[in-house]
Amino acid sequence: MNRAARRKATAPKAVTEVSKLPEATARAGASLQALTAKYQDRLNAKPLDTMHVSFARYTAQVGAHSSLLLFAALFLPRIELPDYGQPIESGSTVVENNNTARWAWLDTILPAPPMQTSLDRPTHPFVVPLVVNPTWTLACMCLGVAVLQLWWAGFMKSWWTEYTDGENDEYGKAMAKTSHDKIAWGASIAALETTAISSVLVHISLVFFGAPFLSHAVNTYLLSLLISLLAVLVPAYVLGSPFTLHSMLSFAWPTAVPESQDEGRAKQLRKEETRRMIVRFGWLRLFIELESKTAIERALALPTFGALVGAWLASITLALDWDRSWQAYPLPPAYGAVAGYVLTSLGAVIFVDNTDE
């Protein structure tokens, strides 16, 4: 009797517990629908002129940025090197140049230019300063592109902050801008660090694709650095660096948090690793799966692919037997990368306002 009474007493509780499950599911579904409606209303309430202002800003800024990139590629290398190897004439005697020893180390970094053999078609005077010393040309291009890409990354980051801001009030935008300004220096260092690591990986890839391994090692690395500056620096600044030297060393040699450290330090490390993982997933989605959800992501991805495809297509001219001075390695892929980046940056204007949000 006691056992039967116990069963009878517990039966209503089981029914009650089972009946609670559909109620909880219904409440969760209602909450999800309310949250979806909330963000849909916020999206519909977002004024269209805000997107058009960003589109107009992008159009104006990308024109200036593309013009400055072309200037850095075509006119910055025209800076003449000191004439460190020529003797100095003094009257009827020839005096040895004292600067020879001072600038002798440049012989190993900037080798002598190749001899021009296509005398039937001489090089155009406008192209001569660019092809006289390809190593110096690439070095000047990398310097100019690095400065311009840092400026462009700052603009894209500010546009990213405005575009992805869910709130329309000015206070929220001002606070987001202030937070961005506080971490701008650290983000620049991390982006440059990621670019440097990427340049080494690109250098190895170029060697595997047939680039000279020892004879033109400096030229090959400058080409890989130029491609990394065009393709990696801006996304690393805007989206976050997927890997840094510290994260790679931590992955290779993981160190446990000492027990003497407080729990807050361990929580901070887990938070940083979670953030880094989210950044990596964003890079994989954008550059591997080729899935862009916003206009800013299209503006980031298209120039990156344009630089890579432009360098690859322009490298075809290296194998041709035209015997022209502008075919000197690595000028064709370098200028092809710049041209591809500029063309796709200008072409991204067409897709920037074509959003589905």
C-alpha cells in the first residue's frame, strides 16, 4: 500500500515536469522572435542616407588613395641614389671619390642594373628611372605603400565602426570612435607584425612558384613585402590580426598560467584566445569561403584578391623573350599587384552600395 501511494503521489509531479518543457520551448521561441523583430525594426529604421554618406566618402577616399598609390609606384622610385662609385674630376686630374668606402655596402643590397640588349627599341625616358635599379624601385614602392596603407586602414576602420554600429545616436558613435582612437597604435603594430609574418610566407610561396632562391633573394622578399602590404595590412587592421608573433610562439610553446596568478589573469587569457579565434573564423569566412555579408567586407576583400591576381597575371611577362628592360625581375609582378589593387578598389565602388542588409 505504501508503494502504491508513493507512485500515486509522484505521478502528478512527472506530468507537471513534462508539461513544463513545451512551455519553456514556447517562451524561448517567443524570445527569439521578439529579438529578431527588434533587430529587423532597427535595421529598417536605419536611415538610407547614412549608407549613401558612407558610399560617397568611400568613393572620394578611394580615388585619392588610388592616385597616391600610383604616384608612389611611378614617381617615388625616381629619387636618385648618391653617385658613390664614380671618380671626381678636379681640373686635369682625376681624384678618387671618398664616398666609395662609405657607400660600398650598397653593392650587396642594390646590385648593378642589368645591361640593356634590346637596342632596336630603346627604353622610354619615362620608364628609365624605374628600370635602372629594380631593387631600389621596389624599396621605394614598399616604403610609400606602407605609409599609404596605414592611412587607408585608419579610414576603413573608422568606416567599419560607423557601418557596424547598431545604434544611431551620436553618443554611441562618439564612444566607439574614442575607443578606436585609444587602441589605434596597438592595432597598427599588430597589423604591421602580421604583415611582416605574411611577407615571409609569401616569399616562401614565390620560391615554390619558381622565383630565384639565392640570386635575387632581396628582390623576391621586397616583392613579397609589397604584396603583403597591399593584401594583408588593411584587413589585419580592420578585422584584427589572425596571428601575431606572440600567438605563434604561444601555440608552439604553450605555457600554463602559474597558480600564483589570480583568476582574473587566466580569465583574460581565455578571453583573448576566444577573440583571436573569432577573428580567424572571420578571415576564413571572408577570404577562404568568399562569403561577404556587408559592403565594408567587399571593400576589404576585392582589393586583396586584385593584388594577388594582378601580380600573378603580370608575372607571365617574365617568361616572354621580348628582351625589354621593363621585364627585369621583379618589376612586372610588382606593378601588376599595384595595378590589380587599384582597379579592384575602384571597381569595389560598384558593389559597395549593393548590400542585402
